[in-house]
Amino acid sequence: MNYPSEYDIKSMLSNLNIDYEIEGDIGKKIKNISSIKNAKPDDLSFCYYEGDKAVDLIAKSKAGVILCKKSLRGLVHPRQGVQLIFLDKPRYVFVNLANKISVKQKLVGISPSAVISKTARIGDRCYIGEYTVIGDNCEIGSDTIIYDKVTLVKDCSVGDRCVIHSGVTLGDDGFAFERDENNLYRFPHFGQVLIGNDVEICANSHIAKGSLSDTVISDGTKIDALVHISHNVFVGKNCEITAGAVIGGSAEIGNSTWIGLNSTVKDQIKIGNNVIVASGASVIHDVSDHDIVAGVPAKSIKNKINEVSDKLFLMAGQNSDKKE
């Protein structure tokens, strides 16, 4: 498939039905994408800041096309040959455009070194990488990519259009024991790991199978590298769980929730929808919808954060109740 060597951002925005205002070189086209500090004249970039910081970054940038907030209209002006596009949510729009510009050829096929159980089922147009193991009673949906050295031990279901990166392990027994005076006895695990559609799991993460119920990761959720999710956990839709997080057994996490770097969620804790758990937090009490918690033990800070902090928290993809 041939992709265009140059891109007209105005046309792409119109096709996406995005409202925008433009100033500068109307005919400017771009070839690549880059950060605002490292961009070249043929690059598309964005600026999500406001005020003096935004003006300074845009003035110093060499990017050919810069997406920026509507509030900067009249405060900043393009140099010759530069196109400034003023719109809502420039970072969000940049992500959409970047994904269209940086299209990669889709991987399809099964590596000869992969080990696939006879009881496993693989959907259409999938990719199974080198030395990956797909165990008994596992099912992989269509258009899913599973990279090298991934292990699905057994009883795993992975949905459509998922991406599982190298070194991930799914579906082994969780850490659960019963004790008497002299010995520890492993609790039996009869459940599954159920991964929804459009889920991405980054390198070297681990998800244990359920014991008497299933471990569930719902549609659209993204899991960073080195995350551990214990048995019987339920994670809702469109969550982001960042690197180093540990989710204890039978915890429940609602939809569109952000779990910060190296945070810990105690077993059997319930976290609501649209919650932000700050980096390094230790959650030992239930968290209600739309809350922001931080600290050890984690406590609500939603009513304490200032405007600057609020903007940082919004980088987690949450919606602000404030009007800009």
C-alpha cells in the first residue's frame, strides 16, 4: 500500500469534522511528526500549554504546522512558512493525526518457533511472535498482535485488535494459600483471564488467572510495562494502568480510571469510575467515582489541588469540570 509523502493537515481536520481556525501559510504540508522542541520545518507538532509558556515554545519551534489552543489566538503569530492551527484539545487531535500519518504495515502470521496448543483457537489476521506460547483452552480474537516470548499459560481469552508486547505472562495461578500450624496449601484456581477488545498490555507485565471467579480486563484498557494484576481482579473499560502498579486480588476498578506509576491497590478494594490514583499511592480504602487520591495511605486530594496541578492531572485523560 502506498501512503502519501506529504499531508495537508487542514484537509485531515475537515475529514475528522474538527472545528479549527488557521493562521499563516495556508498551503503548508508536512511529512513527519515531532515534539515541539525537536521539530523541523516539514513536521507537525502541538502545544497544549497556555499563556507565556505556550507563546515561548511556539516562537522557538521550527515546526511547519503547530496545533495549539484557541485561547492563544491573537497572542501568538506564525513566522513565514509556518501554519498555526487553533483548536480545542490540541494533544488529542495530534494523537488522531499522528496515528493516521505513522501507519505501519500490519504484522500477520505465526512464527515457526511459537508453540500453540491443539486446544487453542487463533482468530483471523493475527500475529504470533517468536517463542510465544499459547496454552490449553486459550482463544485469540481477530486482528490481534502478540509479540515475542509471550506466555498464555492456559484458560485465557484475548479479544479483537489487542496488542500484547514481549515478555507478558497471562493465565498462571495467582498467589493464594491457606495455612495451618505447619504448612501452606495452595488455593485452587479454576477461573480464567478474560481480555476484552482493543486492550494493550506492555512488556513484562503479569496477569494471574482467577481462582473461583475470572480475572477481567475490559475493552479499551491499556496496561503499561511491569504491571502485576492479581487473581479475580476486575478492570473496567478504557483504564490506564501505568508502569510498576500492583493490583491486589479481587480488587475492582471502574471505567476510565488512571492508576499512577508504582502505585498499589490493596486486595478487595473498589475504585470507582474516572478516578486518578497518583504515582506511588497506596490505596487501602475504597475510592468513589471522580475522586483523586494520593499518598501512603492514599487520601482524597481532589479539593486541594491548584490550577497548575489540575492541568497535570488532566494529562491522565480525565475530563475537567472547569471551563477554560
